[in-house]
Amino acid sequence: MVAELLGIPCVTQVVKLDVSGAKALAHREVEGGAIVAEATLPSAFTAEKDLTIPRYASLRELVAARKKPILVKEPLHFPGVLEIVSVQYPPPRLPGRVLGKGVEAVPILVKVLHEEAKVI
Amino acid sequence: MHGPILVFAESSGSEFRKSAFEAATEARRLADLLKTEVHGLSIGQGVKDQATSLGKFGVDKVSVADDESLKLFHPDLYRQIALDLAKKINPSVILLPATSTGKDLAPRLAIHLNTVVATECTELEIRDDELIATRPAYAGKVLLKVRMRGNPKVATLRPNVFTAKEVTPPISPRIESLSVEKPATRMIVKEFITHGAKKQDLTEAGIIVSGGRGMGGPENYKILEDLASVMGGVVGASRASVDAGWRPHSDQVGQTGRTVSPTLYIACGISGAIQHRVGMINSKVIVAINKDPEAPIFGFADYGIVGDVFEVVPALTQEMRKYYGKN
């Protein structure tokens, strides 16, 4: 949404990103594979797990971070939003039953999946 | 009088995705409640001939944008086509599947239409002429019911939650071809790299056989592949096995992976940590195979077998082979 408002390209669900000069080559994770897209910078990218490995800050950096100024901004209140009507827990999933131990339980499983659960 | 329900019928290649039919079915249901029409939108290459099949799921009219440049999802091109159509027909609701394409497209549309979007919806209802959407929050720990302030209402529907249902008699939808004008874009969508010959995606699969840390190593997934192949399912993985590098991230089920809702989920050597649970709890039936009788997964699986996956899974494959052979 931010990228659309700014009028810049946005590649979502990025798992691999290579920047060279004013262009970036991004791999987007999609059903069954990846889409390769090239965007001219400035661009926005939304990161998917595995894009980077988070690194731990060193002690020196941690100390330095404490001295950084924090800029506090007032939020803008935007009326056109989702209004929460109710919050509820999903219906609990009750424990089922253990059909047995080891390979002996296998024929029972096939039978209940077919006759009782009717999923095969 | 309500504007039509616009449904984005996503295709994969030249065929509609199952989630497109699910969204169309839900659109039909809402249209009947709101006494309006269902308007389908199909974008892609070679999609024109299949457009009429949306009529089976209750779509009254289909706008088709069929062009070589639309073979792969391009955010700017798809957004422009959908936006132009939405401005023309003034829909009251826009539904999209919560697939990677739908999830990318929905907020882009919403911002240009100056409205809001409810993502990953699991239920929609009309209350006092208003659309109320149910969507999971906090990794599925709670369900929020939200009223959508803004028009049109844009919602993405989680795949496999809504059931695609054919209407009788089927509708012969009116088909309209859209001319494709390319907007200015600074993005080039180059190619699609497939992860091999996987037929189905996890989020759309009806049967998933999933393996966790208990599988011991990447070579042992063969027994899960065998079981999945006999049952016509696909193989998934838990975070432990993805982090160990045994399986690609695209196979991961759970909080930082995919959220799946197959009719049957068989968890093999998976303990059932909360992060995994949220990704698969919406499966219709859950089967757990684990040697640890205390594993949390037995607390929410419908059926469990306590045993060694390396003995139980091959035996199950044998048994399923017999079952599918005679049925």
C-alpha cells in the first residue's frame, strides 16, 4: 500500500534479492516456484523468511544504540478502517483418539479414514 | 441497490485455480443475499476459452484480459486492469483468493479505490446489509470479526476454507474482452522458475503428508513422498526440518511458512509445537504418527498412531495402495 501511494515498484514475498546499480533483481516465492522480477530503484520489497539471516549486534553496537535519538511522531487517525466487532477464540480442537501402536494400527487407520472421517 | 460482487478468478497457466472457484461460489452466495450479480475477472494468457466455466459456479458475467504480457502476474499490469474494471462497474464487494497473487493485488487495489481490505478471511456474512468478515489474528489464536468501513469492501479468502459448489442450472455467463493498455511501470517480470514437477501447491492440496524432526534426515522423506504419491497428496514439512536444510522453505507449514487447510493432514514425526499447529489446525482431519505418546500433536489430532514412522509409514503406504487399488 505504501509503495502504491509513493508510486514506486513493490515486489512482495521476496526470498532472494540482488541489487546492482539502480536495479534490483528479486525472487518472489509463489505457489510451486518463484517469479523473478526486476525493479528500478527506489523500490519496496517485502521480505519472506530466508531472505536474510538476522545477525546479533555486538556489545559495542548495543551500547552505541542506546545513545541514538528516538524520534516520536503522533499517529494520524484514519477513519476508513476495519472496525472490530468481536474477538473470539477459534472452536477448540478436541483431542481425538490413539488408534494403537505401531504397524498393527495401520489397517484401523485406513478403515476409520474411509468409514468414519470419510476423507478418503 | 448494491453494486455487483467482483471476483478475481485467478488462473495458473490457462486453467483456473481451485481457489478461483471457491471465491466465485462465495461471491454467488453474497450476491444472492444482496440481490445483485457476480462479475468475474480473468487475467492471463490463453485464459479466454475457459472463462465460461465460471458460470458453473454462479458467475453472471466475465471480463477477460488475455494477452501474452499477462502470462505471469505483473503487479502493475494486473492492478491497472482490475482497477479500471472496478471503476467502471462500481462493485459493492471485491473478492480475491488469498494466494500469493491475490495477497499482492488486493491492497494495491484497495489503496487506489480509497478503501480497506480484510485479508485471509475464513468467513463472510451480511448483517444489517453490511459485510462482516472473520479473519484470524495473532497467528490464529483468535478470530476477529470486522466490519469494513469503506466502499467497495475488498477481501481475500483463505484457500480451502470456502467450498466450491456448482450451481444448477449452470449459468452461461456473458463474456467481455478487455483491451490491455500497459501502464507505466518500473518493474519487469522476467520468468517463472519451478521447483520441479510438483503438481499441487501446499495451500491448495487436499491431502498433505508432512514430516518433522523425527524424519531424521532429508533422505528419509522418500517414504513420505511414496505415501503422498499413492494418495494423490503432497509433502509438507515442519520448521525443524526446514531449518535443518532437509526441505525447502516453500514446503514449510506453520507460522513462518504456509497456512494449509487440506481435508487430510498426516503429521509424521512432528511434535506439534504451537507454531506448527497454527499452520495446519484448519485441516479437516489430522492424523499423527509419532513414537512419543506424550507429543503435543496427540492433543489435537483426530487420530493417532504411536509408533516409529519408519515402520508405520511404509505399512500405511502398502495399505493405501491396496485401498486405492480396489476402490
